[in-house]
Amino acid sequence: MSRSRIILTAVLVLWMGVAALAEVIFLKDGRLLQVQLLSGTEKGIEVRRLDTGGHLFIRWELLRDEDRQRLRIEFGLDDDLSGADLQMPGQRIYTIKGDDYDGVVVPHPEDQERVYLRTVKGEIPFLRSAIRRIEDRLVSKFDVYTPEELYQQELDRRQPADDDLQAQFAMARWAAKVGLYAKAVEHYQKVQSIDPEFRTDYVANQLKRLEVLDRRKEIRNGVREADLEAARRHFDVATGLLDELLSLGDLDDITRKEIEKKKERVLKKRWSYYRQQVAREYRRQVDRLIRKVAADKNIGSADKEKRVSIDKAMSYVRSQLHKDVVEAIAKKFSLDPKKEVEKMWEDRPKGARRTASYGSGTFIVMGEKKVQDAGGGGNRQVQELINRLRRNRRGGRNQPQVQPQQQKLVTKEQWWVRASMIQRSFFLRAYFAENAKKFEVLNTFMRPCPTCGATGTIKELGSQGGIVRRTCPRCHGNKGDRTVNFR
């Protein structure tokens, strides 16, 4: 091999090594940096810039949130709370009393009257007559197994040798995740003994925080119990346990900061969870309350006081429906209506596009577009001949001709009374989406009217044998149904 080729190969290998270590990070002010990560502490990270080669210390608060969370986990300063590996296929049992329980259904063929649910507290029997429904879903492993059982299952699966670096490292992270800090310390110490240079900062940071958590039994047990309650989505219980720990008077600074960080993560997890629940429940409550209005038995009532007119229904949907939905959600999840439900709805993941249509009630929001009747229709000479024959038959006398009258278009109140519950529901849903300003309206468009074929008129036979165009009785000349895409 020639000398130039050897040099080129060496440069290429060196470049690939640098590229593999390169990180792209974003600062909060929008700047982008290509760097090599050197170390990370509680205050920030030390990096080497790839463009200038200079060393730089960046405080955590200057980084974009996504990069800060990712790098703190990478340097072992925070736990990975993604939780995907702490879930398993299971079931949720909903009882007639309104309670729900997560676990794994265990078959008991000898007992056909009960369903047995495996939970962390043992098998719980439920009478089939007391169960409303059973739903297959992902459940937390903490609802089914104790931390010791979860640790032992992973240990049996991996069977790590004392000199297996990757297996010992994986077991250390797993033990910390399930709250067995002493076990995690043992595995991290084995990692250090196998290879002192392996992820030096990460292992050192983990040992420092885990040894502190494991040192005091009441703190260790309290933090572990808070982790379990948070995994079960009992967030208020978890924060209460952490508040009790923070009230202890003899906490050192490292322990206090660790507990405060854990409480902050629990609160973020709580917000994220309930934000998804609020988004899902909001749409469900809107549909429920709209159906309730659309199916009211007083629609069309002769009693003006009790009558649910279309004006009352539209006014309720525009100004009161959102408030009732927020109150219902706050009551169901024990949340604050203003500080939590309202803000969670505004901060919601928008989700997939939804569609609602005013249907044949489009004229109520768009008005009527009547067309001028197009006379009697037909050829003028033919009409004159027909008129002359009629006069001769009547003895030459001109008799007044009766013109066919167009059927009157229905009013909005008539439409409301005649419409089905489903038609009213569709109408009110479209009206709420477009006018209440609680959904993001993506666009509106017209679906062709099935009666007139999007012409706005229908053809009828005139009194003189010709064709007459009349305003479409369904769309009232609007040519279609106004439709709203929203999310």
C-alpha cells in the first residue's frame, strides 16, 4: 500500500471517530453548536467546539429543554422516565361502583363466578356480576410485581457474569429504575472494576446520588414508595410522600436537591398524563352534552318557557357548553377548573383532524339564497298557440290562469323541530367547532347538496308545459352543506 493511501486511510478513520463523537445541541436563543461532549455536572456540561476547537462550559439553563433532559440522562444526573420498559400487557377491570383496577387476569377454571386479577398485593377476586367491563391495555409492572420481583426477573433473564461489562451496566440501570438503590450501587461498582474508563462521568454521578439515597432508610423507602405511586398514576400521593421527606430538618444539600428534582419530575409526569386525559375527555364531554341538548324532549313543546328552541340551543353551545365541559372534567379527575383543566386543554396535543357538518341546516348559518322563478317556461309560439286554443274552448273569453305556487321554504324553527336527533347533533357540533373558539379550525368547505346537485335550484314542470327553476328546498340556494375541519 502506498504511503499516500495509508495517510488517507488514517485521516478517514480519525474523521469518522470525531464524527461519531459529535453532538448537535441547541441553545435557548436559537443558536446551534456542533460539539464533542467532555463532561457533565449538576451545573452544566463541558464541551469542545468542532468549528474552533475551543473548550466551552454551558450551564443547563441555557440549553433547549429537549437537549437538557437528554444530556442530563446521558450523564447520569437524571433518571430516564420514559417508562416504556416498565409497562406490560394486562387488563383494567371497571366495576359497577365506578372503581377501576389494573393488573393481569389469572384464569381459575374451577371458579366461574369470579374473575381473579393479579396485582402487587396478590390476587383479587371480583364477582362477575359486579364487573362493568374488562379492558385489555398496557399496565405498569409496579401494579403487578414488587421491585424485588422485577429485579429478579431481569437478573434471571440476563444472568450477568461478573466480568460482563454491558450486562452489569444494564442491571445497574434497571435496579435504579425499580428503586433498589443498594443493588444498583453494587452493579455500578462492578462496572468500575471491569473498566474504570467506561462512561466515567455517568457511573460516577450515578454512584454519588444512589449512595446518598441508600444511606438513610426512611429516605430510601420514601423515595421508592413515591416512585411506585407515580408509576401507578397516584401523583398526589407521590408528591405528598416527597413533601414529607422535604420537611425533615436534617437533610443534607445533595439529598434535598435530589428529592426536589424527583418531585419536579413527578409533577411534570402528572401534567403530561392529565393533559392527555383532558384532551380525550373534553371531546367526549362535548359530544355527550350536545347529544343531550339535541335529544331534549321539550324541543317543539307548546310551552314557551320550557321549549328548547334552536336559538336557545345555539346560545348554549356558543357560551355555556365549554364551561359545563370544564366543570365535568374537573370533577371527574379532581383537577382545578381554571388553573389545570383550562390550561391543559390549551396546551393539549391537537390530535387528528375531525369533521363536522351543518347538513341540511346550512341555511341557518349562511342564510337563504332564493332564485327568481324562471317564468312558465317553454317556446313563446307554442305558448301563444296553447293560449289561443284555450280561449276558443272557453268561447273566446280570457280566463285567469292559475300559476303553480312554489312550496314555502322551511324556517329554522321548523327545521329544528323536524330534524332527527343525529341531524341536530351534527349541526350543533359544527356550530361549536366554528364559533366557540375552543378548537383550531383548519378549514371550511361545501359538500354538494344531494337534492339539487350543487346548483341551488330544482326543476319543476310549469303551468304552461315548460320547465321552472325553483330554490332548492333542502339547501335554500346555498348549493351544499357547510362542513368544518377542526382539531
